Amino acid sequence: MDSLSTAFNALADRVIGWGKTAITHLPEFVLAVIVVVLAWYLAKVARRGMHNLILRITKTESIASLLGAIARAAVLTAGMFVALGLIGLDEAVTSMLAGVGIIGLALGFAFQDIAANFISGILLAIRRPFNIGDLIEVNGVKGAVKAINLRSTEIASFTGERCVVPNKEVLSDTIVNYSKTPRRRVDIEVGVAYGTDLKEALRVVEEAVADIADSSKGGDAVTAFCSGFGGSSIDLVIRMWLADSEQSSYVQGRSSAIIAIAEALDDAGISIPFPTRSLMFETSVAIDQHDGDDRDASAMPH
């Protein structure tokens, strides 16, 4: 009975002590609650503000929502740490920070490729080197951009394949964006026979593609020059600008230019020679050694 009374008294003393401690630290507790409520409100404001800012910069809803959520979580975490510090749980705050650091380090090593692609996706959305529908060439893939995700970029090639390129490789590689310029240049090579009047040949090919090339931007829409001596011809290069950078316009413009050049050279009597090869054969007389031996043997006296 005495032990039960002793235990009850000990429990009562402990509860009274907790009550006194609570009363003593009541201002700090109230202030901590106010900090948490304020942090919750500021987190909503931070999420909305970050979402609108990123959406204005990148025009990408997924990235704007993600960064808005990260901003909200950061403000809430900071508010919780401040509240715990106000009520005297400094050791708990230190332990939580250490735990967060260790977990973050472990996750960083485990998902470094995913994190690199994710960060690259954010940078691509902010820098915007290309947009949906642009004709680009990156990492050996050439086609139209169909989607820009957080981890990868989807490109539809000209042959119909859907190529998914990790954003890390997109950001680290050279990006050729054909849609950023209103015009696109076509280079065509053709050979004329040796002995041809080269000045006349250059004039003919320039006039042949003059109606196809775009001359609205000023400057030389068509340029033709000699590039070298081939095995059976003197090589010419015709450079012309097209008014549209789309791939379909490029292919059609190049085809039309080749047809026009071939017809113009034919009308001018300038031949496009075929590659020729000269074959030389050595002739030799083979003597049958066995026949010679038989003749020598028959000629010997018996």
C-alpha cells in the first residue's frame, strides 16, 4: 500500500512539474503556434507566386507546379524548424537537419542521373532554346519537337520514329534549331565536263534557280562557284536560300533546283559527265613447262 502511494505521489509530482513547465513556457508555445500558422499561410503565397513566375518565364505548367510545390515545402520546413527552436527543442532541430542532410546525400548518389535530367529539364524550360514544333538536330537526332518533359525531350524524326532524348544529353550537346531562322540554305553540287566555259556554266546555273531562291531579304539569294577538280569533271557548288525553313519546303526546293539546273545545263549544251574509269591489262606469254620438257627429251639422241 505504501509503494502504491509512493508511485501515485511520484506521478502527481511529475504531472505538476509538467504543468508548471507548460505554464512557464506557455508564451513560447503560443509563439511557436503563431509561427507555424504564419508559415502555412506564407507557404501558400510562396507556392502561388512561384507558380505564376515560372509559368510566365517557361510557359510550362508541369515545371511551374513542381517549383511551386518545392517553394511551399521549403517555407513550411523553415517554419517548423523555427517553431521547434522557440519551444526549446534545439537538439531535435539539429537531429532533423542532420537526418535531412544524410538522406539528401544518399538520394543524390542513388538518383544522380534522374536529378541531372530533372535539373536539365528546368534549365531548358527557362532558357527555351527550342519550342514545341521546332525543327531541331541534337545528339544525332533530327526532327520536330513533340514534347518537353521534366526528364526528357521527345522528337519525331523525318522517318516517323519517336525519339526520346534525356534532357542531360540535350543540354550538354550542340543544339541546331532550324526554326529559329526564317530562311534556310540549300547547297547543291554538280560537275561539268573538262573544257567547259566555266563562267558560262556558273551563269547558267545561277539563272536556273533564280526563281526558286528567296531574294526578299536582300543580298545574294544565289551563289555559284567552282569547288575543285574531280576525277572526271570540274565541280560546281550552288548555294541558294529558301523563304521557308520547314523540312518539306527544303526537300521540295532542293528537288526543284536540281531539276532546273539539269534542264538548264542540257539546254545550254553543257554536259554533266559520268564518272569514268580506265582499266589497263598486262598481257604475258605463258610457257607450259611440261611441254618444253617433252620437246627437249624427244630431241635428245638415243
